Amino acid sequence: MRLLRTYLDTLNPPLPRAVRNLQAGALVNALGNGLAYPFLFIYLHNVRGFDLTTAGLIVGTSSAVGLVAGPVVGTLVDRVGGRLTLAGSLWLMALGFGGYVFVHEPWQGFLASAVAGAGNGGFWPSQSSLIAGLTPQEQRHQAFAMQRVMMNLGIGLGGLTGGLIATTSDPGTFTILFLADAATFVLYSLFLTRVPQPTPAARESSRPGGYGEVIRNRVFMGVVGLNFVFIAAGMAQLETLPVYAKNEAGVTERGIGLLFFLNTLVIVLAQLPVARVLEGHRRMRTLAALGVVWAAALLIVPIAGIELNGFAAVGLLAVTFCVIAVGECLHGTVQAPLVADLADHRLIGRYMAASAFSWGIGFTIGPAVGGIVLDHAPNLLWPAAAVVCLAAGATALALERSIPSYARTTPTRGEPALATASPTA
């Protein structure tokens, strides 16, 4: 009984009300993303008839445009605040994802993806800056863990619902998914009216700075470079898994929706408890464990494609999606709070934009390369990605000695915040 009480206590961390309001809007938005995003690759390939390479490039275009938009938005966050930039980003994504309804030719797909990408490039640095600015340092790992829970709960429920709606024999079902997704971006923007902008007084100094200062922070750049590798080889391959599962293992759209639901269910149930368990543990060792966990999950995939089909393949791929979810919990506890701790908070928008850049380039290169490999050797993609994840884990251990002492471990609940420096070298 005490164990159950302790578990339930981890599911309700005492976060500021403004952060809870922000994450409530994120939950609504994530529900829409879950409706549409898991089926985007299938929509482009199986409904609109684009080859896998073209579909991969269209999906990757969103992240590529985000790479360009992100640094600009990072500067805007520092000048006008995260709330206003987040609202603008949400409306751009509403236009982009709603635009997929009108896609019949590849150029239209690239256009919709580009508009969505411009919004996505501003979404993460502005939202992350708000969370970092509204949350005390010793609670940031809980706040970012809760963000991951809300995001995955919405995506999981949305993916399960989308799997019941979508069918490649009826293109109109995909219209429902994309329009519903667009509506949730608008709803999220309304939640922002209940979220204050962090006060300028929270900034560490008034002296000027720019991206040159961020780039000169070698420790920070090492962390975001490592994140790029993890995202491209690990998390981004969840975008190529649905089309592989359907075409190589005979998994239906409902089966794919179920797999994404299981992935997000594990994250929803485990993310906050994992964040609690990792309190006091070294962050880079956690990332090393992440490399092993994701490599193990990826090595399961070709077994399902080569040896199994239909329901049996769904059962084995369910293991993959659940193990990947455990890795996402490790990553969610460490990555964003580590970035916030290493950042100079008078440049928080730029630091978060640089961090988002590593995600964006990972989600650009990951699906694009994955689509090309799937076109030529679909069963080679997964062991190759596993090797890259293992190498990234080893690199995390090598970087540990460079991490400042105040950022080396995940804070313990109730631990007083340590004074954080503003390293630039």
C-alpha cells in the first residue's frame, strides 16, 4: 500500500499553477497531433501515391524549415517573450497541418510541411523557455517530465482514435484527422491567455549577448550535438516504423494506432516515477543507459518484418514500442533540464532554440535517411540505427567529466537550488 501511495504521489508533483495551465493546453494539442502525425507517412505514400523517398523528404521538410526558423524565434523569445512567440507558432502549425487536406501533388505536400515546420521551429524554444522561466530550478526535471507525460498522453489517445478513423481506402478519413489536428493548435493558443510571461527580473543580467555566446559554450554544444544523434537514430525512426510495419509485417492502421498508444501509455505511467527514481543520479550515465535501451528495441524490429506477420508482428513490435518508451522516459528526465541548467537565462530563448535545433536536424535527417534505406534495404535500417545509439551512449560517458558539478545530477525533491554559473567556454 505504501508503494502504491508513493507511486501516486509521483504523478502529481507540486508545480506552479501557470505551468499546469500551460501543460493543459499542451495536452489538448498533443491529442490532435496523435490523431494525424502517426499516419502522415502512410497518407503520403499509400493514399496520395508518393514513393517512400519523396514521402520521407516531405516529412523531413518540416524539420528542415524549423531549423531555419528556430534561431530567429530564439531571438524573438528573448526580445518579446515566449508566450507571444508560442501563440504565433501554434497558428502557423494549424495552417500547415490543415493544409495537408489539399495535398495531391508532391509540391503541395512540401508547402504544407514547410508552413508547419515554420511553426514547429518556434514551438519548442518558446514553450521550453516558458517552462524553464516559470519553474524553480529544483523542480525543472519534474516540470519537463510532466510536459512529456501530457504530450504522450495526448498522442497516445489521439493515435488510438486515429487508428479507428483512418483507412487508406477512404481518403476522407484523413481529412478528418488533419482538420482536427489544426483545431487543437488553435485551442492551445487560447490556453495561453492563462499563462503569464516570466518577468524580466528573473534574468541573470542586462548585458547584451547573442548566439556567439551560446556557440562558445562548448559543454552545451556537446550536449546538443549528442542529442541530435540520439534523436536521428532513435526517436525519429518512430516516423518510419509505421510504413515498415504496414508494408513488411502486414500491420493494419488499427494495429499501428495501438502500437503508438502502448508507447505513450508506458510514458504516461512511467515518466514521472522514473524522474523521481533518477533524482540524485548522474545525467550522462542515464544517457548512456538510453543508448543501450534504444539499441535493444531497434534490434527487435527486423525480426517482426522477416519472421512474422499481422497479429504476431503487432505483438513483437509492441515490445519495441514499450522499450523505446522506457528510453524516452530516461531522455525526458535528463535532456531539457540539463539544457536549462547549462543556459545563461538572459539568453534562454537562444539556448532553447539551439537545443530545439538538435531535435529539428535529427527529425530532418532521421526520416529522410530512413526513407531512403527503407526503399533499398528495409531490414538494414534497424541494426544500423542500433549501432549509432550505442555509440551515442558511449559518447555520453566521455562527456560526463565536462559537465559542471551543479548540472551533473538530477536534483532531489526539496533540495535547495544550486547557484548556476553562466559558462561560456
